[in-house]
Amino acid sequence: MPTNEQRRQAAKRKLERQLARRAERAKRRRIWGVSITVGVVIAAVGLVYWLVNLGPEDSQASPNESNEETSANTTDGPCAYAENPSEQPPKPVGTPDDPAETPNTGTVKVTLKTDQGDIPVELDRSKAPCTVQSLLHLTQEKFYDNTTCHRLTASEGLKVLQCGDPLGTGTGGPGYTVKDELDAAKALAPGAAAGQDGSTTVIYPRGVVAMANGGPNTTGSQFFLVYGDSTLAPNYTVVGTVDAAGLTVLDKIAAGGIGAGGQSPEDGPPASPVTITSAVAE
């Protein structure tokens, strides 16, 4: 028969085991409670992140963000003139009117009055209706008045006088861009050789007026007057032609040669500076 001391020791051990089990259960409850709390917090944070970054608003820009800005910076008509925020021309003229139907027939005469003589050109709406519309807008807004023709080329395959930059550096423009209209360029006679990158070339013949650009759909205000057949990729919008009197003036400018500070002896500012004092549409 157990003694009293043995019974006390057994009761003590039983109590200790009970207390240990209670402590273990309390510990597990605490761990489980913390886990649930952390899970709830993580879920809440995830929900907030999804709503802010990945929810329905992410696939469609809200007002005052990119979609509205793009829409506001492009005209509504078929020409879709796009504002170019990177250009801040010294002569801000806004974008041209963009009617529902852009005139695409007929010609318009514009005379470039320069300090080297008048250069009459004929713009052909059928070749590039949106670009011609832009040129007339710039002419009417006197954008070309008192601008320089900053570049003359005289290589075997490129003979042009480039004008229309209000900065006179080759980097300026009107503050908007015009989409390429290249059907007339692609219809020109093919060049004798491919371009340096293997691309197709065509001959821009003497007397052609075409638009300069910095890549696809970047046409602005700069244009070039071809005084000798030139081989180029058909990437430059053809807008019209220079008449015989204008070609005489271009020949005189070309005969003066390339001035100092050019990229090469065949490409640089004309030695006889050329300023368009005014451009007048008839």
C-alpha cells in the first residue's frame, strides 16, 4: 500500500503534467492566433495592392492620364496631326485645322522669297493632302518668314537644299508631326543601287520638293528642294515641284558651295547664306 508520501509525490507529478499540457495548449493557441493575424494582414495588403495596381483601372487609364492626354494631343480629323511636346518652336502656331474631308485634288503655288532670289514651288494636294495642308497652315501663319536654309548637300547621290527649321540647326520643328504620305515617293523611278542597309532606293528627280524627317511619321516643317537627281530611300513625302525660275536660284546657291562648319566638304551650310524672308501662298 502506498504511503502518504508516495501519494503526495504522485499527485504532484500529475499536477505538473496537467500544468505542462495546459501551457502547451496555450502556446499553440498563441501561435495559431498570431498566424491568423499575420495572414489577415497579408491578405489585406495584397487586396489593397491588387486594387491599386492590378485591378480593372489598370487596363484603362483614368481621366487626366495617358489616354486622355494622347487624345487631347491629336487632332480629330483624318490627318491626325500629333502635338510634339519635345519641340517648343520660337514661332508657336498650333496644329492645322483638320476637317473631316481633307482636300486631295488641285495644286497651290507658294513663293519662297529669299535673299538669293524667289523660289516658286507648286504644292500638289493629290500627292500628300495632309502634308500640303500643313505647309499651307505654316505659310499662312508666317512660320517660315525669316528662317534660314541650313543645309546644302553636293555629293554625287544627294543634291538638295534643306530649309524650314525655325532654329536653323536642323533640329527644330513646328511643335507637331504629320503622318507619312509616301505613295508618290514609292512611285518614283528606282535607284541604281540599294541603300547602305540593303533597302530599296528611288530617284528624287531635279525639281522635286519633299519633306525631311527624323524617322517614320516625324515630318514637321523641314523640307528639301532637289536641284540634282538624288538617290534616297522612298521614306520622304513628296509634296510638289520647283519651277524653272526657282531652279535657277537653286543652281546659283549650289554653285556657291558648302560653307565652313559642315559635316563634310559635301554637306553643310551653304557658303552663300540663304534666308527665307517670307513665304507667300497664291
